Amino acid sequence: MAPPARLLVLGGTTEAADLVRRLHAPGGLAGVGQVEVTTSLAGRTARPAPLPGGRRVGGFGGPEGLARYLADEGIDVLVDATHPFAAHMPWHAAEAAAATGVRRLRLLRPGWSSQPGDRWHVVADLDAAGAELARQGRHRVFLTTGRQELAPFAALADAGTWFLIRTIDPPDPQPLVGAVVVLSRGPFDVAAERDLLLEYDIDALVTKDSGGDATSAKLDAARALGLDVVVVARPPTPSGPVVPDVDGALAWLVSQLGPAPGGG
Ligand code: NAP
């Protein structure tokens, strides 16, 4: 009997967790023999959700470290399901996969698209988002860019802009003078987002183009209220096979790993 295929999933996203759960569900990889799945997390979240399969936590030590891990662990397939704004790991994954000959897939959820009525201002990065807020003269801003990405707005806060910050884990340190922090994890719904924007008298939002349904309600609420939204565009991602969702990843894995011996 053939040994199980070994999969490494680079995680830290809802899609990565969903993929790993589906891989362990009956019929998850229908038509393919056994697989052994390990999820890799950077270690940014204090209490990551429990997942079936193996888990390792912490950086690999650059692309060379990842290549060493792939070789030492006999990994057959690498699924890079890191966040659309993970700027380094996808490149490390591409380099390590190329160096070792391990097959690699990028699972990347599509970005959001603006709709009629949206008042979006798309910018290249967080520094540009700060500059855009200053240009618009906005003073009560809802910031959902992540707890480790607040520093680019510190000068604005010092100059009198007030921020409502929403993060999953508390920012430490919190560099924005006078800001209010709400801790919450999606999914969010439109009515609650609208209430939040009204309660804090928000006049602009800043978000990364993370995509997905879990955090898109704020965009619907902003549209309904006619608010400006500063949208930070995604960083570039390496070329190679990309799928937009877990179904696509499962189909790709079946195509790569082939039918189980005896049709199993
Ligand atoms: P990044 O800039 O691409 O990664 C920085 C370093 O963290 C990498 O060089 C790598 O260290 C380590 N790393 C990243 N993802 C890893 C993983 N899955 N397993 C092991 N090591 C990993 O990414 P980031 O923006 O810091 O994000 C870190 C993690 O948070 C990612 O897993 C991502 O999926 C998740 N996340 C990010 C965001 C976001 O907005 N950036 C949002 C939600 C979730 P070494 O070079 O030492 O290997």
C-alpha cells in the first residue's frame, strides 16, 4: 500500500482552517488515498482554533528554513493558504517549493469589488491610507487594518484625528492617542456595523482589501451611510496555480494526488 501523501498547509486564515477540516471529513479527498496534514501557523493569534491533523507554530527561518522543513518532513504538497496581506510567506513558499520540487498551490480568496454608491479610495499601502485621510480632512475614523498595523496612523492621531480601532487580540502597544479599541472577531452583520458607525459618529473607514464575507458588512454599511472608505490594495503574489476557495483547493489536490490504489 502506498504511504500517505504528506500535505503542509500554511495557515492563519479561515480558508486554511476550513480546508484542513474538509480534508479530515469523510469523503473530503474523495478518490485519493490517505493524506497526512500538518497546519503551520506563524503564532500571531493567542488562541488559535483547534484543528484536526498536525500543527506546528512559528517561522521556519526564511525560504531556506522552509525548504529544509519540506525536505526533512517528506512533504509532497504545499498549500499556501496564508492571508492575502501576508507579504512574505507566499514568496518564501514559492522559493522553497521551487528549490525542493514540492508542488505548491496558493489558496487566495478574491478581493472585494466596489459597487454603485461606494465612495472608495484605493491606496497602495497603509502610509498612503494615512495620507488619504489627511487629504480628505477626516476626523473620526474606523480602523480595521489589524492590531500590528496602527503605527502609520500615529501622526494623524497626534494631530487630532480620533480613531475607533477594531481588532481580534488587543494591540500591544496601542500607539494612537485617544483611540477606542473594540475587540471582536467576525463575521459581522450589516445592521450591527451600521449601528457602530452611527454610535461613534464615524466619517471614514480604513480597511485592507481582505476579501471574503466575514468582514464585508462594514462596506455595505458605509455605502448605506455614504461614508468614505480608504481601501488598501493587496501586495503582489507569486505566479503559479491559484484557487479562490476550499472547493478549488480540494479539486486541485485530487488532480495532483490522483486516484487511490484500487479506486479508494
Ligand atoms: P508575512 O509577512 O508573510 O510573514 C512574516 C513571517 O512570519 C514569515 O517570513 C514567516 O517567518 C512567518 N510566517 C508567516 N506565516 C506563517 C505560517 N503560516 N507558518 C509559519 N510561519 C509563518 O505574514 P504576516 O502578515 O506577518 O502574517 C502572519 C500570519 O498571520 C500568516 O500566517 C497570515 O496568514 C496570518 N494573517 C495575516 C493577516 C494580515 O493582514 N497580514 C491577517 C490575518 C491573518 P519565517 O520567514 O521565519 O518562516
